Amino acid sequence: MSSTRSSQQDETLDYFRAGAEAWRKSAIGEAQGEVNVIAQRIEAVLRVARRMNPAPGLSLDVGCGTGQLSLALAAMGGEAVGLDFAPEMIEQCTIGLKKDPQPGVSFIQGSIFDYGPPAGRSLDLISALGFIEYVSPDELEQLLVRFRKWLRPGGFCVLGSRNRLFNLFSLNRFTQLERGLGTIEALLNESLLLAMAKDPTSALKAAMDAATPLPQPEVHPEAGVTVTQRYQYTPGELAALTGRFGFRAVSAAPVHYHPMPPAVKGDRGAFHLDYSEALFAAAPEDVRLVPQASTFVMALEAV
Ligand SMILES: C[S@@+](CC[C@H](N)C(=O)[O-])C[C@H]1O[C@@H](n2cnc3c(N)ncnc32)[C@H](O)[C@@H]1O
């Protein structure tokens, strides 16, 4: 795998270098009135980690941002490595570590494309939240090969993804984009399979069995992030894709459920926040709610 960065990754690095301090404020819940998507994603990973038996000994968080997940994993007693290529993110991790000293944690500045785990060790858990958006589908496949090699059998890879199904329900420029690509029918079909399934396990399997790879647009609407291409997947698509690399999709947690379209939520901010957080607390792992969630977090067992 080449360590020469793509223009997408260059844009990503610039964007996150500039935004590290603000990111930490959001991560620790200082962005008033907003659903804390970072905290919901982290909670989704911790739910997987808490169920692992034995508890994860060595974990790697890829694109760790300001480090909250690594700190939380180390607090469970294992060794946690947080890796991020933005030096400013790693500076924020260090600030966080001073406030919450965790002996098991180490933060490394560098690209995942140049990383290798400690010699002779296998990993129990690899997480990547808000990360796969910023690598091309080819790069993702190359990383999946590596992740599978690094994990012990029975270990977990947990991936957060922007949820492409949500483009149906957001009723905005993303919906128009999908209409232009001719993907509405496929997105609706998967949403129906998920929402009408009798339980979460059969829902994810039905979505995976029906999934077909969708064309990825070359340019995404900006939506506050100045990286031109930010890849999105459906749960079925990601489950099927990762299945080709030795992973079994076990769950997909809905993150940031939207009771109303983004264009309207600003007018009803408090209601949106309360509703979304209450639903996350009540049904944190029900994949049938994913169609109306802007993100999902998928747990993949290394088989
Ligand atoms: C959307 S942020 C998510 C941060 C964190 N995972 C969270 O959920 O709060 C994505 C992070 O991935 C990092 N990143 C992107 N590409 C990377 C690469 N090739 N190697 C390491 N870090 C990368 C960015 O610098 C950024 O901090």
C-alpha cells in the first residue's frame, strides 16, 4: 500500500488539522444544543467491547480524533492505541490524557497507511469512527485486508459510517443527488427490508443479502465539511463488502436518529435533541431504526 496521499486524504488532513480544538469541545459535550454524535458512536463501540469475553487486551482506534474512545477503552483495563494523522488532534489527545491519566493508552501521530501493530501481537479490537468516509473504496478494501490480518479470530472491527440510507429521509441535496444517480429504489428497498424485519438480526441479514454496490458520487454536498468526497455506505452494503474480507456483521447501531429532516430541525432544536437522545438510550442497537439515522456503527467479528 502506498503512503503517497490521495487528494481526498490531503483535503481531509487540512480539514481536521484546522478543526481539532473544536472537535474536542464537541466530543466532550460542550457543543450546546447538538446531538453528541461522537459520544453516541463511542458508546456503540463500548457496548461491543463490554460484551467481549475476555475484555479487549489490545485495541487500536484508527482516526482517533481527540482520543475519547481510546481513553474509555484503556479505562476498561486494556492497552489502547489511538492513531491519527493530524498532529493537532494528537495534541488534543495529550490534553485529554493529562486530565484523565490512563496508563494503558498511547497516542500515535501517523497515517494508518504507514502503521503496523506491535511486533508479534494481534489486536482484539479495531475501531474507526467517522473515518471510512475519508478513504476511497479501494483504500478501504486494502485496509480491511490489513485489519483482518491484525485481528485475532473472534476479535472485532467496529466501523462507523455515514448512513447512505438516510439520504432518502434527509429530503435535502443528498436526496436530490441520489435521485440523479438512480439509486432511490435500491435505498428504499433496503430501508424497507430493515424496517419491516421481525428482529434486528434478521433485518441486518436481509439487508446484506439484498445489497448491491451503489455508484459513489464524485462530489458530495458540503454540509459543513470541506472535503469534496465523503463516501457513504448502507448497512447492507458494508456488511456484504466486509464479508468478503473475513468479517461477519453482527450488529449495526443507529446513531443520531432524525425525527425530522435536517432543514427543519433547527426550528425545533430542543425537541430534536431530546427525541434523538431518548431513542438512542431506549434502543441503542436496533438496526431497524437505521434508515432514519444519519450514521450507523457496525460491529464485525473476525472469522
Ligand atoms: C471525523 S474524525 C473522527 C474522529 C474520532 N474517530 C471521533 O469519532 O471523534 C476523522 C479522523 O480521522 C483522521 N484520519 C483521516 N485519515 C486518516 C489516516 N489516513 N490515518 C490516520 N488518521 C486519519 C482525521 O485526522 C480525523 O481526526
